Amino acid sequence: MAGSIGMMDSAYFVGRNELLTWINSRLQTNLSRIEEAASGAVQCQMMDMTFPGAVPMHKVNFDAKTEYEMIQNYKVLQDVFNKLRIDKHIEVNKLVKCRPLDNLEFLQWLKRYCDSVNGGTVNENYNPVERRSRGGRERAPKSSIRHLKSLQPNNTDKSGSDDIVGHQQSSGGARLDKSGEKVGAKESSDELQALSKEVKDLKLAVANLEKERDFYYGKLRDIETLCQTPELEDLPMSVAVKKIMYAADAKDSALPEAQEYMLLSLHCGSDGDKIIS
């Protein structure tokens, strides 16, 4: 079914307001812009509603803000597509940029696909809010239990284990390394440092590009000034160069027209005729 939804399908004529209404009514969310669904969490839960239990909701991050966090959500979604044999490639690199048109197109496809499965009807037995919150709660107890087993002595009695459970739950199930430092805190710090470095690298790259742009713009401005010199502006070479510089169509090169003008001017010049641009 996924492969049969072509670009001229009626799905791609669904407006953003209709899509937002579709999402908010089914998932009990409050999205006001298409870009707010760029994290991939909404798409994951729509698939979970369409195929109950198919999506490991505890892996879906509804608070994803960075591209790294969003990519993790799309990995979950792509795994679900693969498991359900849905032949649809997800343009993750475009979607995480939060560009409206890319996300609009993907949501249009998703609505068309989900409607083709359930006929556009709502699954009355599906509680989206509970499913989201339950998915979030499922993560901490599992890590707490694993950590508890690693710390609990063999001779610990029931009351002792209860105390450990309470301590672990109150601390958010954080694991400790050999030095006693929270592993989660270390991972967050490392990730923050990596992101900070990436931001610095991107800023440096942008600065270099702007410097290069200004350099070539200055060269073009000098050429333009030279061609506008009264003694030179009517020369065939000056006219040909200005044809290239002032070409309005960015898709088609003005070079062939400029070359033709030069050849014509040389030919007519040899006959003693003056060329008028």
C-alpha cells in the first residue's frame, strides 16, 4: 500500500489545518504548526494507534528538541516500518531540520496510509495520553531493577531490598560507575560537550563561507565597475561580460549568448560595422 501512494495522490492535497486537526483529535495533543511534529514522536504514536503495540513507546522521546534526539525517534519509526514491511523511506535529514514542506509531505503520506488501514475511523480503545505516560514510566523501573540486582547482597532480607528499591526510585534509577559518579550525568555532560563542539565548528564553517562569499562579491563588483567605465562600457567584451553578470535566469547560463555576441562583434568588426548591444 505504501508504495502505491504516488505524488499525484489525493493525499498530497490535504491542507495543514486538516492534518493538525487529525493529529490533535486522535492523539489529544495541541499542535499549532506542522513543524512541531518534526521530532518524529507524533508519527510513532500514530503508527502505535494504527497497529496497537507495534511501537515500543518507551523508546519514543516526546520532549526531543535536538536533531540527535529526533533521529532516535525516527530510528524507532523506521524499525516499525521494517517490521510491518512498509516500503517507505524516511528522509530523516530533511525532517529534523523542521522545514514545514518536508514535514507536511510526510504527514500527508502518513494520514493516507493510516486511513487506508483503519478506514479513517478512530480506535476507541486506544488512550493516547495513557499510552504516552505509560511508555515514559516503563523506562525507569527496568533500569532500577537491573541496578538493584547488581547492588543487592545475597543475604539481604526483604526489608533491606525494599529500602534499596525506595532509594533507587527516589534517585531516578541512576546508575553509578566505579568512581561513584552518576553514569547518566557523565553521558549528558559528554553529549553536551560534543554538541557544543559541533556548534563551534558550524559557526566557524559559516564564518569561512561568509568570508569567501565577500571575497568573490568584491571581485565581481570590481569587474562591474570596470565595465561601466565610459571609455570601455561600449566595447564588445564589456557588453558580453555584463550580459553574464546581469542574467536574470539562475538556471540557464548566459555564457552561450555572450559568446555568440562576441563572435558576431568580431565578424562585424572585421567588416567595419559597429555593434550595438
